[in-house]
Amino acid sequence: MEWLTILLISIAANIDNLGISVSYGLKANRIPFTTNIIIAIISAICTFISITAGQLLSNYLSNSTANFVGGFLIVCLGLWIIITSKNKVPSRVINIGWKESIFLGSLLGLNCLTIGFGAGITGIPPLYASLSIGLFSIISISIGITIGNKIGNTLFGKYSNSFAGSLLIFIGFYEIFI
């Protein structure tokens, strides 16, 4: 039963990764495998720390506060994409850099913190949950980028930057209010 819980936690923790990577793919961005690994490692570390310290930290930082902070940062990222875009799809695929991958991994890691608080209280093993979340992160980002790139190459791609930013804003508000 514990493995099923870890699997479900891993899927839930990476829904944001899927949505955010679709928005990156819509902008014709590419997340190289090494960058994807960095994001997964950051998510796994955040999960490990939060599960290990879940009960202690839950006394000081509520799940709603952590959701608000993570959601707010994702909303800001979405607004930045919309404000800086010109509704043009780049003519070539652009790899995201190390700084952006660390920033993105940190944002996505915040979501893992909130999940980890609850998992830590219920006694989920931190190592297995962290490894599982890291693996699902790699998978969801790869799938999301592929979906976003395919959609971005259509007529829909003309407005992809605005849509990508809007998707991030939606995900951010979802994190804040749900």
C-alpha cells in the first residue's frame, strides 16, 4: 500500500511540471536532458527535505502558505512571459540555460515542499518518495515539452507566448487557491 501512495504522490507532485513544460514547449523552448535532470534533482531534494522535516516544519509553515508562495512565483513567471513576448514563435528551438533551469527547478520544488509536509506526517519513506518524484519529474517534463513543441508548430503557435504565460498564471492560481 505504501508503494501506491508513493506513486500517487509522485504523479500529483509532477502535474505542475507537465503543465509548465507544455508552456515552455509552446514557446519553442527545449529542455535538454541534463537540464531536466537538474530540475528533477532539485525536486527530489526538496521532497526529501520536506518529508524528513514535515512534522517539524508543519508547526511553523502551513501548506496554504507554501502553496501561496509557490503559486505566486509561478504567476509572476507567467506574467513576465506575457509582458516580454511579441506573440511570435522563435524560428529555432531555444535551450533554456542553467540559471533558468535552477530557477524553474526551485519553483517546481516548492510544490514538492507542500506535498512533502503531508507525506512526512503520514510516515512516507523520504528516500523512496524523493527518487520516485525525481523520476516522474523527468518523464513529465519530457512529455510536456514534446506536446508543447507539437502544438507550437501549428496555427495555434502564433499566440503561443501569450498562451504559455496564461497557462503558467492558471497553474499559479491553482496552486494558491486549490
